[in-house]
Amino acid sequence: MKKLLNKIRIGKKSLPESTRITTETIAEHRERILAGGRRFKYPVQYARHRLVFNAIIITVATLIVLVGVGYWQLYSAQNTSDFMYRVTRVLPVPVAKIDGQPVLYSDYLMKYRSSIHYLETKERVNLSTPDGKRQSDFVKSQAMDDSLADAYAMKLAKEHNVTVTDAELQTFLKQQRSSTDGEVSEATYDAVILDYYGWAPDEYAHAMQTKLLRQKVAFVVDTDADTVSKVVGTTIAGGNTDLRSVVAAVNATAKVQVVYGALGWVPKTNQDGGLAATAAKLQKGQISPVIKSTTGEGYYYIKLLDINDTQVNYEYVHIPLTVFLKQLQAAKDQKKVQEFITVPVVSTTPANQ
């Protein structure tokens, strides 16, 4: 009898639970189904988070490696290849600083590579020889000095609100294309610049815009030269038309020493900062009002001595600009220059320059 009762109890326990869904059991059934799905959902979710996290780590590590390699290539190895030059044109990294103004690595490389291009293609210099290495070092030092001057001019330009407009730049570029046979086409001129200096049109335009800005700044900051130029003008207006005599009289008391000069016969289109073009507009014996040289050398008074169909013969008084260079040198002397690469100091001009 006991065995029979035990079998009945075991049979009751093994009966399956009812699968019928009622209002009382619907919540239980919903939870059972959701629980079965969670074991498939959560492992995938966790894997996705891990993949994103790993991707971020790999990306950051790659960027760190690229930055490290790039830093080493630019500042330690001083790689001047075309690839690194293109990188610096995209990323405005500095090669130096002057009085807080950054000097762009791309500007330095543009100047350096241009001079090297000329040495290799026109002077046929072998840079692997001792003399070629010396010339390369000289070019590197020259490119750094020029880049520092440009950056310092940019700093002063911001302080004095000096700018170069697109119209001024285009006028200057057009003047550069002028020759004794007329104006050279833009395409021909661009080809010459590329051949001699390795510059594309946009690089040449950038270099000339920077040059014009430095010239304008040099005129703005040099009040001494401006004052002396007015003294020269007053002396001429007072009846002294002998330019040699004018120079001697002004130099007796002037803070800036003026210079007398005469070139003889030159073409009317002579590339002399606009002096020949000014002389061509004068009458014989006439002295021009003061003009600013387009090469940034200073103020000039021009006296036409003679003229024919293609040439002019003139003399001049030159009032040089000195303040900008003095301020630039003062910034260097006061240790306001930080160079981020090692630039060799070359005291003598290399051969074939």
C-alpha cells in the first residue's frame, strides 16, 4: 500500500505545468519569454561596446604614433621632402617664434626648397659634396632669417592695421611680368617661376604678398625716414635742384643718411622699384615728388637727365628705411626668438651665389 501511495505522489509531481494563458498568468508568461531572449541580446551588446572601445584605443594610439613620427621628421630629422612640405601646408605647425609671433614651417620650407631647387637645377650644385653641404647650410640659415623677418612684419602689421589687398597684389604681379618687349603672358611667367624657383602660381603669389606686407610695414614704422624725406623735399622746393648738393646739405643734420645715385641709361621698363617708370614721366631736368620704391628700399626723388624712345637716364636721392631692421635685430638681441630646429650659422656667402 505504501509503495502505491509513493508512486501516486511521484506521478503528481512530474505532471507538466499548465501552458494555458490566463489573465492571472499572462505576466508570468511574458517574463518567461523575455528572460529567454535576454540571453541572446546581452552578449551581443557587450561585444559591441568592447569593439567600440577597442576602436577608440586603436585610433588614439595611431594618432599618437603619427604625431610622434611627424614631430621627429620635422624637428629632429628636419625632413624637407615634398611630402612633409605638403603636410606643413595643411597643418600650420611652427618652425620658430619671434616676439610671440609664430613662424610657419611651411613658409620656411617654401623658401628653403626654392633656393635648393635653383642650386640643383640652374647652378648644378651637388649637395652631397662638402661645398654643396655648405651652400645648403647657408640657404637654410637664409630661409630662417627671411621667415623670421616676414613673421615679425606680420606682427607689426596687426598692430598698425596694415594689409595688402588683392588689387595691390595683382598690380604688383602684373608689373613683374613687364619687360622691354611688353607684358609677358601669365602662363609664360608662371612657367619661368616654376622652372627657376620651383613655385606654383599660388606659392609665388603668397611669397609676393608677404613681401609686399613687409615693405608696407617698413614704411609705416619708419617715421625717421619719412621726416628726412620731407626735409629733402623742402630743400628741393626751396630752389636747390643739384641733387648732390641736396644730399650734402641734408646729411649734415639728418638722423638718416641719404644717398645720391645715378645709373646711366636704362630701359624704361627697368626692374628698379619703379624709378625708371617715374623718370619716363618727367621732363628733362624735372625732379619728381617723393615716391616709395616698390622694392621696399625707401623713399626716392628722381631727376630726369635725358630720355629717348626706349631708355631713360636719371639720377636720384635715396632715403633708406632703417627702423624695421633695427627693431628686428633688437628682438633677436633681446632673446625674443625661439627656433625649434637647429639651423647652422654660416658667416660667409657660399660660392656660386
